[in-house]
Amino acid sequence: MMSLAFESLLKEAKIPSEALTDRAVYIRTVRAGISGAAVKAGTKLINRQLFIRLFETNSANLSRFYSKKTLNRHYSEEVLDTFRVTAEAIRIWGDQEIALQWLNTGIPALAGDKPVDLFDTFDGRKWVSEVLRKIELGEFS
């Protein structure tokens, strides 16, 4: 279950929703490159500071990415994987607002870090996904 706002983000960014659940579609989407519109939409929905860290830039220069027709493979994968983990949180919590609140709260199972603060590395996103799966299985809340 994906929220309407998140579905709208994907539509605005021209990202197939299957890219978040199907590995083959994910890889094809990364290889094709996603648009800068995805970055702009992501900053509105998730967290502007996260995208500043993902692109290793500053607030003033982040908007330069918005107009790019396609991001390179590295940035496309960073953004798409961030969207994938965010969609996973929304699905597990069953509510976008609750999921985004959880993503922006220090979590003991993540050494007290906010999940969103770990999204700037592949292993950080993987760790957040692992914790989300444990929550889904009822191992902890």
C-alpha cells in the first residue's frame, strides 16, 4: 500500500511504481536515469537535508539538480533506493504521516540515529530496511 502523495511523487518524476518492488524494473530505471523532477518531488515529501547530503552539495546548489533531464547512474540509484525504503516504511506503517514521523525519529535499533540520517549510504538504507522488516514481523516496534 502506497500513499497517494507518494504515488503522485512517482508519477511526477516519471518513475514506474514497479521500480520500487521489482528488481529488474529497478535496475532498468537506474540505468535509464531518473529526472531531476524526482529530486524536487523528494525534497518536498521526504526531507530536503537528505537530498543535500545525497548529492554532496549545499542548499543553494541543490536546485541545479531539479532541471536535469536525467541524473547519472549513481545519483539515480541513490534517489530511487531512498524512495524504495521510504515506500517500504509507508507500507509497513500503513500511513505516510506515521512513516515519515518514524523516519525522522531517533530509533534505538539504529544506534539512536534517525532512519533518514542513514539514507545517504547504501548500508544505511539497508540497515533501515532490515529494521523495518523486523518491525513488520513483530520482532520490535
